[in-house]
Amino acid sequence: MNLRIFGWSYAVTVLALVAAFLYGGVKGLILCTILAILEISLSFDNAVVNATVLERMDAFWQRIFLTVGIVIAVFGMRVLFPLLIVGITADLNPIQALTLALEQRPASDPTSYAHLLDEAYPQIASFGGMFLFMLFLDWTFENRDIKWLTWLERPLARIGQLNRLSIVLAVIVLVLLASTLAAGPAAVLIAGSLGLITYLLVNGLGDFFDQAGRAQLEDLGQGDARSSRNGGPSQLAKATGRAAFFLFLYLEMLDAAFSFDGVIGAFAITTDPILIALGLGLIGAMFVRSLTVFLVRKGTLQDYVYLEHGAHWAIGALSVILLVGIGYHVNEVVTGLIGVAFIGAAFLSSVQRNRRLAAEGVDTHKTADDAAEKAAHQHAGI
């Protein structure tokens, strides 16, 4: 099973390292390896968060995540997105931006690709930070049966009963940070607003089609998804497919928001877009995706119930770091280690919980499954 999930990652790693060596020699190979290790080691929280969404998809959409999704992650976020940002900032077309990236000017040069991308970081951080901050707030304000940091999550769930509180808080935070930290508050406000709107749009559409699919599932007696007379999928299958599609978009936005800091941080190692695409993109993003599917197939989130909590608290920390990045840049290693710390603490708490319940004779798998099913019904409004 491990080979089926990680097989493509191993193959891509070999091909990418060979390509890096042919492109940049020994130096290119070393830089590509460093970028790949950095992305994999600091993105475990990304994989856990992805898994919480991916487990709601069927095997088909999990394959889409590993195929189409990897193209978006590598070429969309690691190559095209930086080129687009630099092109807009410096008023260059994509070809000119790519030429500038390949010139390998030092980052201290104000006309260099790395410097221009760094100049655009406040807007990037505002967009990604608001997207993740909204995700974190919506999660913390939701009342769940299983709580990790009970002393904090319980009062937050009570406060969250106020309608639209997450949106109000997010807007207040954005306005305060843009007015106090940003050199160009208007651009930061626009970028943050777009991040908030993107979250509401993608998440709202995903919820809408998810609820429609669940309602039809009940109407058909727990899912008799028969084909229609013309041989096509039933309405239930279509609704589920649309729900999965918007969940896929939501997942890609999550992955993109997590990758913002990594893309910027990669320029501390090299400004070569080819090596960044090979190491950070092909190898790193592929392993993050394989790890995501592994967590889903192994049922890790059900066995260690606090992992989802740890991942969302890591999201909260990352969103704060990105928003602070509007005025002050935080080292990417610090960002990654905070996420790893939350995930590690949640894992240890899960192990202790499982041991305690086992000693009491409680079936931990059944407890986790019941809680997950109840949470899914609450989320769908059923």
C-alpha cells in the first residue's frame, strides 16, 4: 500500500534530481535536494489539514488531487504565481518576468526577481493570511464533541454562537494590521479582502453542494445511487460530484495558502525558478500530497483524534505569522517548527487518550467514528 501511495513520489524524486543535475550540475543537485527536504519537513501540518478535507472525497477525487492537483501545486503556485506577482509589480509580461528570473541577479539588486517578489510579500501575506485566519476562526467557533485544549476550545465554541462573528473579527484584524503595519495599506486591504472573499466563496459553494448531496442521500434511502435511463450518473452522483469539485478547489486554496511562505523562503536558498520548481514543487509538493493520501487511507485522523485539532491550531499560528508578515517577515523555519510543535503535541495527546480509554475498556475506534459521523451531520445541517 505504501508503494502504491508513495510510488509516484519516489519516481518523481529520482527524475527531478537527475534533471537538477543535468541543469545545474552538482550545485543544482544539492540546491534541489535542500529545497525538497525543506518543503517536506516543514509541511506535515499542511498534509494533516489536507487530509481532513480529502477524507470527505472518494477514491476518484483523491486521484485527481494527486494528478491534476500536483500540476496546480507545482506550476501554478511554485512557478506561475511568482512570475505573475513579479510581472504585475514590475509591469512586465510573463516572458520578461521569466527572463528576469533566469538572470540570477543577487537578491540585494532592487531590479532582481527575488527582490521584486519580496516587495510584493505584504499583499501575498495579506491574501493568504486572511484565507487561513477565516478557516481557523470558523473551526474554533464550531462546537465539537471531542475537544483537545478544552479550557480554550469550550469558551470559543460558546462565543462562536454569535452569527458571522468570524467575518467581523477577520475584517477588524485586517483593517488594524493594514493601517499600522503596511507601507501601502490600500493594496494590503484589497489583497486581504480578496482572501476573505475567496474563502467565503469556495467554502460556501462546497458546503452548499455537500448539503445537497447529503439531503438526496437521505431521500434515496441512504444512497441508492442508480444510474439514469440514459446511462449517465444519477442526480445524487452529480450532486456529490459537484460537492467534491468545490472541496477540491477548497483544498487547492488551502495548499496554496500554506505554500506562500515556502515559495518566498526558497529565494533565500536560490532564485533559480527551475530549481525551485524541481525541488520545492515536484519533489516537495508530491510528497506532501502522497502523505495526505496516506493519512486518509490509513485512518490516522480517526486513530489519533487530536491531530485535526493540532493542525488547525497550526493554521491559526501560520495565519497570524502571515498577517504579521505584512510589516515584519518571520523566518520560514520558525513558521514550520510552530506547526510541527502543534502537530507533535496533538499526536502525543492522542496517544495518551487512546491508552486511557483502552485501560477503561472503551473502543477508541468506535468513539472516534461516532464523533466524526456526528460532526459530519452537524456540518451538513442534518
